[in-house]
Amino acid sequence: MKKSLLVIMCGMLLVACTKHDDILPELPKASEALTIKSAVGIKLESAFVTSEVAMNVKLETAGTVTIKIFDISNRVVSKEAMTVKAGDNILKVYTSALPSSAYRIGLYDSNGKELGITDFNKL
């Protein structure tokens, strides 16, 4: 009994001393195609999109932002609010419901101020 208790305690000690960085999954990082040099902005991995594309949303401070997609007539065809962290936020934009055309995607703060805008073509 004492030996099994000792083995259990050693196992618990080993787990407690393990670096937590090894346990937690690594967050996605901005690839070179998604790197934004300025402190705030939005960037798509590619200007030519089929069903989805990676996007980097970069902010100086954490908060709620709205991402809007506009069609060629400048009408909002998609809008989503989300909470993001300070720095790079790698997100996916799903476009399979959009017809083939040219679009603009914009990033707005909680007050509606435009923080960045970029264009893409849905193939």
C-alpha cells in the first residue's frame, strides 16, 4: 500500500513540475502572407478566394470589432462582431455562400470607426 501511494505521489509531483507551455496548444501565428507591419489593420492571405481564406486582424488593444463584407455596390452582405486580443488574430473567412464577384472586407472598432479595409475576388 505504501509503495503504491509513493508511486502515485511521485507521478503527481512529476505532473506538477511539468512546464505548462508543453501542455497548452500553440496559438496560430501570422505567416509571412498575413504579416501586418502597422499596429492596426486587416489582411487576407490571398486576394483570390474560393470557399474560405485566412485573415489577420491586428489591434493595439483587445476589444470587440465588427467585420463587414461589402459587395461591388457597397452594400453590406455579411457582418459579424467578435472579441479579439491585442496583436495578431488569425481568423477564417468563409465565402462559399457568396456569388462570384469582387468584394471589400472592412474592420471597424466598437464605435464604428474604420480600422482597415481590403479587397478580394470570390472565384
